[in-house]
Amino acid sequence: HESYKLKEDIKTGIKVGLQLKENHSLFAFLKEHLEGSWWNRNLLLLFVTLAAWETGSAQVRYSVMEEAKHGTFVGHIAQDLRLELQELVPRLFQLDSKGLGELLEVNLQNGILFVNSRIDREELCGRSAECSIHLEVIVDRPLQVFHVEVEVKDINDNPPVFQGTQKNLFIAESRPLDFRFPLEGASDADIGENALLTYRLSSSEYFSLEVPTTDQQVKPLSLVLRKPLDREESPELHLVLTATDRGKPELTGTVQLHINVLDANDNAPVFDRTLYAVKLAENVPNGTLVIKLNASDLDEGLNADIIYSFSSDASPDINFKFYIDPVSGEITVAGHIDFEERKTYKIRVEATDRGYPPLAGHCTVLVEVLDANDNAPKLTIKTLWLPVKEDAQLGTIIALISVIDGDEGENGQVTCSLTPHVPFKLVSTFKNYYSLVLDSALDRERVANYEVVVTARDGGSPSLSATASVSVEVADVNDNAPAFPQPEYTVFVKENNPPGCHIFTVSARDADAQENALVSYSLVERRVGERALSSYVSVHAESGKVYALQPLDHEELELLQFQVSARDAGVPPLGSNVTLQVFVLDENDNAPALLPPGPGGGPSAVSQVVSRSVDAGHVVAKVRAVDADSGYNAWLSYELQPAAGGARSPFRVGLYTGEISTTRALDEADTPRQRLLVLVKDHGEPALTATATVLLSLEDSGQAPKASSRALSGAAGAETALVDVNVYLIIAICAVSSLLVLTLLLYTALRCSAPPSEGACGPLEPRLVCSSAVGSWSFSQERRQRVCSGEGPPKNDLMAFSPSLPPCPGSVANDPQASLDSPGKVGYSNILFFIFAMSTVYFRELGSLKTGGKSKTES
């Protein structure tokens, strides 16, 4: 007892010393005063050992007496956890007592842990030798979890209690001296010294009390007969049995012993043994045999007929859980046996004969309940930070998990695991305590929510498990910029469009959510020539629709290239750009314009002097005109208007060359002054025209001898150079023909391999150019187109012949495939048309040379 008290005093002193942070003065003091003797050295070693034992079981350990008053000091918890007082409230200091109510509380002003409500050790832990309150301290910013253990010490607040206030004993007067009558001792709800009981019996000359000192289960408390009983002298005896514990102050309990002295039944039944030890598995079915007892009686007749029963002072739990057959002495299971409820049963059994007075023999059956794995683990999950941002750092604590198992040994050893393929892991922070932490990076766009299933499995056979799930929502951050389906779009818009017309719609998708996915559109401003881009087009900020703010002119601007920007509403905002190439398609909005006949002439009329001696087919004049449009809209044809009165004119005009030549030889009947009206018409829809006036003066051959001589000399020279020119023309015709065949083959192959597509205007029907027509591009308008893009000022190094397209309502822009396909078709048509036109020119020139209609210089 003295050693026990010394240990408690030493432990108390060490606890005080451990609360001094980094204070080495206590150990220096102990070393100075305890050195020099064997006892002192060992005592110092004991101090160090106890200090290590105290700090190893938890992060912080305190102790408090049960039934302590409200406000009783327990410990400087903030100081011991190295937390600053001014940080307790900002860091959201929390104290979790694991469902035990608010037994303890912390004063956030001074950081002291104190008793908040009544603590009853017996209610918390029953008769367990150790009783502790486990606390969790949680602080945020950063998140930290501390485990605190508060040991509840016992005080002597429970007196010894007997099963009843009075016990009746029937003792035959024939009992020999030193005969022992077993008694049921008292029980004390306290532990330790407070539960150690001493017994005393009131003064009696017949009986004394025998108190066991070693094994209480083997040798029970007994009443010993010291003097022979005489029923005639004392038929009844009244004694008082008192039980006293060793607490301070001492508490006592009493029971009245009423002894009835019976007349002789010489021999009482005797069991084979006084103690039977039996092991019984829990959860066995009712009716399972526990043990079969056997008692014998040396008497005969009714005095030897034995009846078995439980002791009259057996607890109600014994009578509820077990049944004893009064004849056979078999003890069987009558109720549910649960190891977690009770681990051992001590059954007092009596064997009573039927003599008069009846005699009884006693024995004790000690039933040890064996544990079975019948309790699955229980999981408790406490979430701390939900939802989790997808850019959260690795190691972020998501939830706290605690697990308990009511079994013991391997059946109570629990391991926890997570569902596979989740970016989380379990980290053990304390015994049966885990933290769910982030193990790998999150991506909300890939997985927006995780159903994390925690599985707790014990070590029993077969093992039992329990699962608990926590839904972890991933919060979005702005980590995805808006994306367009393709980096560039080609749009076709007819010129002279109405202002404000819709020409295209851009659309970008943002993989983020909520405001991070709200996309707005804007133009990337720049200069187009001398004007700002925003004066040509605009884009709706929400819908992405692109509008032309003014009519576009193909002759002024054929290509407008710009960028549209898409930005989300995140912080910081992210964005991307898409390029739009807007081709302005030509319409027939320009009539042919006549060119002056000479360097200094005006555009009014063409005057020419013609000799009457010229042969048929002689070129006497030429009308020149240009068209500001392009393609078919700029392809000009010439027609000679009929003369007044329906007279047949001796002249004709080339359909595509504008050359005026004679149809026959001129004679004296022809009017000396011929006024010809030539209609110049383009191929647009509708066609536009212009009229040229040609004035021809017919003179006799004698009036123009110089001209005739020049004509004769020119003819001779032409005959001389005809052979040389023919050689060059044949070579050129062969080259052009080869190029034509190769182009036709390439065009056919590309048309067969290209997928069919329909634009907004539908497929274009090819125009048939008559092979007999004689045409020339020599007077079609050749101009340098302006191509406006974002690389700088307009360039003039691109020569383009752009064919016109049939009219179409709206723009040809909404189908990207059609937009990309149209330029190729237009390009192929231009090439074929150009080759065909060049071929006709060469054939025309060759025919002219052979007939002598042109001079070498003209050719």
C-alpha cells in the first residue's frame, strides 16, 4: 500500500513537471538531490520511466477526480498544445468529446481546460481499471488535430452493497465444529483502494467469520461454526455482517443474518469439487449444456434425494441467463450470452437433500465467456472542408474518421481502406483515428464528384466489415480558357449588303462551370487601311453574332481578315481568339466603261479613215472597253447595232475582241461616211451595257496611195515573217493544249475525290463558252486587288481574276465546309476559263496571219 501511494505521488509530481515546456530545471533539481545512493538512483530512473509512460499514450494527458465541481482546473491545454491565446478564436478552436456531452470545456480567454458538468467514473467506465475521456482539439488556418486524454480518477463515493438487507440461513444442529457456511460478499462500484473490502461479524459465541486473502473466487466468504449448536437452547440467532471499504472516508454496508437452527439431518450433499471452471462461447443457442454437476449424500432415503438449485442470493442476471435442472444438475443456457456485456459469470449452486431438516452442499461454477467476432466495426466520419477546390494542395485534410469495434483481440483489430482509383488516401493519426487527405491532383472537368467509400475490416475469422461513404464535391476554378471548334473560319458575303446584316456566328465553349464558363465575345481591334475595324463589323458580346455595319464593296475590299476574342468571367479571366476571313463576292454593279481611242483622245467617238480598196475581213477599227467588276461580270461582248432604215452594213464587230472589220469589198455605192453604233455588254445578271460610236470615212484608193503602198509592203513583210511566226505559234499551241489536258485530268480527279457539300447558295452551274467564239482578255480589266489582313497595310502583289457568282439572298457563310469548298471551285473555273480564252486567242491570231488580215507588228 505504501509503494502504491508513493507511485501515485511520483506520478503527480511528474505530471506537473511535464507541463513546463522545455524546462530542464526540474530534472536538474532531481539529479542534484537524488544522487548518492542506490535507492535515489533508482528513484530517479523511476521518474524518467514514468515521464515517458505518461507522454507516450497521447499527445497531452491530464487527470481529474470524478465528482469534481464545476470549474475545477484540469490543465493549461492551450499552453501544452503550444497554441497562442489570441489565436484560439480566429483559428476556430473546437473541442470534440466523442459523444460524451460537455463534461469538459475550454475557456478561450485563458486556454484552461476545466470541468463543465458532473463526471461519474462508474457511469463512464463501470469497473474498468482505467477510465479516460478522449478529446479531439481541432484548430483551423492551418488545420491541426490534437488528441487529449483526461484520466478520471476514482473517489470513494460508493459504499459496499450486499444483495439484500437480510439473509436467512438454515443450519442443522448436528453440524460439526468448523463447518463453513458460504456467504455472498458485498460489491463496491469503486476500484482500487476504494473497492478493497474488509468484513467483520457482530459478536457471537457460535460463529466466526473467515475472510479469504488470496483467491476470492476459489474460497468464498464463509461463516465458521465455532461452538456446537443446540436448537433447544437457541433455535434462532441474529448476526450483523458489516463490509467496510478502504477509501477515505471509509464507507460501510451491512446485511442481517437470520440463522434458523434445524434438527438433525446428519450428512449434507457433497459436490465432487468446490470450484468448476467452464469456458463458454458467446452467442451459443439456448439449451446449450454448460456443465453437469454431481453431488452425493451419505444418507439414505429422502435424506439422500438431492435437489439442485442456484443460490438464493444469486443475481437476477444469473437466473435470466442460465437454467439448472433440479434433478440432473445440468446447467444450460437460457438467455443471450454476450462477451461484450459480461466476460465471466460466477454461479453459486446448492445441492439440497429432502431430509428434515434439509441439508445443502455448495459449489461455485466459474463460466468464462469466449469472444466471437460478432461485432462489425463502426465508422464515424466528420467532414471538415467541403467542397474541395480542384487546385487544392496535396495533403489537404478532407475529413476525420474514427472507428470502434466492440470485440477484443484480433476480433477488435481494425484496418481501414478506401475504394480504389480515387485521389485520396487515409492517414492514421492515432489509434483507430484516420484523416482523409488529398493524394493526387483534382480536375473538376474530368470528375466533378467523388463518392468515397471507407471500409473498416476487423481481424476476426471470418472478418466483419462496415462501410461509410462521404460525397466529396470538387469546386471549380477558372483553369480552362474558352475554345473554338476550329482556329479559322472562311465567310463569303455578297457586296452591297444592307447595313447591320448578320454574316456569321462564332461560338466558343468553356469546360468550367458557373461564372467561369460565361463567355463574352469582342473584336480584336486594328486598322483596316485608314479606318478602324469596328467601322466595318461588330460582334454581339453574348451571342457571338457577327454583323456587317456598312455595305461592303468588292471593288474596294475583297478580303477582310480579323480576329474575334472570347473571354470568360473567371478571376483571372481566360480567353482565346479565332480568325475570320470574310471574302466579299462580286455583283454586277458596274457597267462597261469605254476607253479612249488614242493617248490624247476623248471617250466620245472613234474616227477612222478607210480605203475603199480593202478586201473583205480587213480590220478597220477597234472598240476598247473595261468593266470594274470581275469574272463573268467583267467579260465583255460587242454587238453592232443595225443601221437606220434596215440597210445592211458592210462592217462587222468581233464578239469578244471589239475589232471592226469589213464583211465584203467596198464599192462606190457605200456611203462615204459610215456611222456605226457598237453595243458593249457584260455577262452579269442582269447584264449592263454601254454604247460606242465609230465614225468611218471611206476614201478612194487614189486618195490614199501612201496607205496602199504601206499596205502592200506590209503584206510582203507579213508573207516573209509568216513562216517564222507559225513555228512559234505551233509550239505555243502544243504547250497550251498539253496544259489544258493536264488541268482537266487534275480537276476531274479532285472533283471525284471531294465529298459532296452544299453551301448556302447551292452548287454553281458551269457556263458553256462556245468554241467558235473569238474572245480576248486583252481589254478585260486587269487590276490589283486589295487583300486586307492583320499583317500590315494592303499589298498589291496579287493578281486576281475573280469570277462573279449568281445572286444569292444573304451570305454564304454559315457552313464552314461549304465556305472552305467554294474557293477551290472558283479557282478551277478561273483556270479553265483562262486556258480556253488563251487557246481561242492563239487560234484567232493564227487564222489572221494566214489570211493576211494583220501586220506582223499587230500579230
